[in-house]
Amino acid sequence: MIKLSIPTHRRIDFVDITSQVQREVASSGVIEGTIMIYVPHTTCGIIINESADPHVVEDIPMQLAKLVPYEAEYS
């Protein structure tokens, strides 16, 4: 198993890991197969985006802020 550490810099952040994954696959020598990316943290997720619309990285945090306000008091 290969581990990647992906630093973030904001409370809601998007980090394109494509090049890191491609580099690991290339160095593995595997020609064909499937990659599984696992994120062992409840406050992190993976979004697959074809990058057709660059505004997606703005739209998602905006909608999240409406659905789950940061300042709300959750119990």
C-alpha cells in the first residue's frame, strides 16, 4: 500500500491529487488494473470532477455553507 499525505490550507479546501496518483502508478510498474483511494477521516472526502467547469470548487463550499453553517450550534 502506498500512502500519500495531502496538506490543506483552509477549512474547506480542494487539492488536485491527480498528478501524485499518476506518479505513484507509473512508478509501480503496473500496466493495467484498478486504483482504490481510501480517506480514513470523517471530515475529508474525494470528489471526482472532470474539470469542465472551474467554478465547481467555488460552488461546493458555497452550498455546504448554506446546508451546514459553520457557526451553527450542533449538539
